[in-house]
Amino acid sequence: MADRMRTLLVEDEDDIRFVVELALAHRSNFDLTSFASGVEALEALSEGGPSFDLALVNLNLPAMSGATFAKRMASLPCCADTPVIFVTASLYGRDEAQLRGGNSIGVITKPFDAVALPDQIRDMLEQTRV
């Protein structure tokens, strides 16, 4: 894992975005950039925005689902290999295994333990390297 994990957060809920930002701010190796929608994030990435080591994406975003965002993000040269962890309150009948594939490496369900979040993310990343 890089010294500083450049992390993209796409989350429309202000309170969840705040909790994730706070949880990851306590770990100095996370550099977080947040967007409230997939549309905003794609615009920034398409305009030559920074590349990221990881994307945390709410699965149930308005206007564009998190799964659609992840597919479009993966089509951009800056993000073709960026691992994605979906964050969701409900899988809505989808099996977690259906969300794996492409760049998706896991799912974190809400509510999550904010204190354990950095370790949970790190564990998912390490499991993909095994």
C-alpha cells in the first residue's frame, strides 16, 4: 500500500460523507477527495483530475447508480485500475458476489463501524493482493 492512499469518496448523504471523512482523517495514510454525486466525480475525473488508489462509492446514488459510476470511471485512463469498494445500506436483493468483478473488490454495509473502517478498507485491499 502506498504511503498515502489517494481515496475517492462518492457519497450523496452528507452525514455519511462526514463520518467517512472523519474516520479516514484519523489515519494519516488516507488522502480523501469527496464528491456528492457520480456525475460531479466523473466530470472532475474527465477533466484530467487526479488518479486515485481507491474509490469508495455509494451503490445507491441519485441520477447515476454507484455501479454505473464505477463502470464509467473504469473506462477513463486515469482510473482504469482503481479498485472500488461499494458502500450501501441495502443490497436490494443483489448478492454481494454480483457486485464483484471489474474493479470492485468488496462491499461495506451501512451502518458501519467508523472506528474500524480504515482497517476494513485495508483488509479488503490486502485480500485482493493475495
